[in-house]
Amino acid sequence: MQQALDTAREAAQAAAEVIRHYWQHGAQVELKADDTPVTVADREAEQAIRRIIGTRYPEHGFYGEEFGRQGEGDFLWLVDPLDGTKSFVRRTPFLSTQIALMHRGQLVLGVSSAPIFGETMWATVGGGAFLDGAPVHVAGTETLAQASISISNVATLTADARWDALGQLIRDSNRIRGYGDFCHYHLLARGGLDVVIESDVNILDIAALAVIVREAGGVFSDLYGNELNLDTRSVLAAVPALHEPVLRRLQRT
């Protein structure tokens, strides 16, 4: 697993060089069929990642945000080369490269590189979670009254009764924030937050972050308490003492 982690970190660094170049010099924005933005930085970053991983592991499958899925087998790399393209376009630093490895449906490795923000986290199953080489762990928060909650991408959640449940959670918590993208998962893994809620995500956005949060001691599921898979579209991530209580509140509706 160490070799795979080294490869993922090298690939993330190659993507970071691409992203920094276009951050400094600019990149023309196009719209995909779903009206989300894409730039040459997204595409070149994924190509850089594919070259490195494909050279080391030609027998592995690869599923990228920009060029889709190629290959089959027990191992599948899940990659979003530039998660946060809207942030990139609007010149805010909340963007990252997400690289995860799945083995027979189970996430086993994750690298989350935020080159403009200035930090990288990584983890392997059983190996712990790290921020720029230093081990990290989630907070020991035990009650909702002490908790900091971060929400992002909750459009679907607003359309049903869970919205009221979320409102009650906010009222009962210590504070509410909306850091979004990689940022609130990094904060959760290193003890700066206690709960993250999202109802509209893609597995490529959160696969690596799930490994990191879990290895930091947190609990990471979808909003129904299910294990993650390629079809996952929501997240409930939290410190151990709060995951189940928050899940019950959201499912009570």
C-alpha cells in the first residue's frame, strides 16, 4: 500500500503544478453539458495524474471526472483532478485534487491536495491520517451542544422534511459553518469541526476524504447511514459520538 500511496502523492503533486500554472496565468472557461464549468487546468491535471498512475499500475481501472472510466479489475482509482472549478474560476483558494483507490468496492487510500490553500492530507486503511506529514485525529466532542457543524451542497435536502431537522440541529449545536469542498473534511479530520453534512455530491469528490476522515477516527457514511459506493450522492461525516445521534435526527423525518 505504501507504493500506491507514494504514487498517488506524486500524481497529486503533478496535478498541483498544472493547477498553480493556470492559477497564475489564467484559463478559459467552458461549460459542460450539465452547465458546470471546466477549464484546461481540469483536463491537463487529470492527464498528468493518469500518466503517472497508468505507468505504475497499467492493470488498474481509472475513473476520472473529466475523461470518464477506463479499465476493469479489482483496483479502481477515483480521481477529481480539480474539485472546486467554480472556486478556481472565481479566484478563491477552496479547490483541490482528490485521488482515491478502491479495492473490490472498498476505499483503501486517499490523497487530498489543496495546492492554492497550501495543504495536503493523506491516509491508507490501517495506516492513520496525516496533514503534511503530521498525524491528525478528530476531536473528542461528545455532545451536540459542543459541536461545530459545517454544511455545503444541500439543495436536495432543502426540498424535504430533513430541512427542518437540519434547522433543529443548527439550533442545538454550538455553531454552524459552511466551509465546503475539501476544507470542512480536512478540518473534521484534524479536530477543527465535528459534523459535515452534504446532500449533493459525487463519489469522486469525497472518496479520498472518506478514507482520511475514517483514519483520523471519524465516521463517514451517506445521509442514510450507508457505506459509500460509486453511486453515493450524500455525506454525513462526524466524530464518533455524534454520527449516530445526527443520523437518527435526519432519519426521523
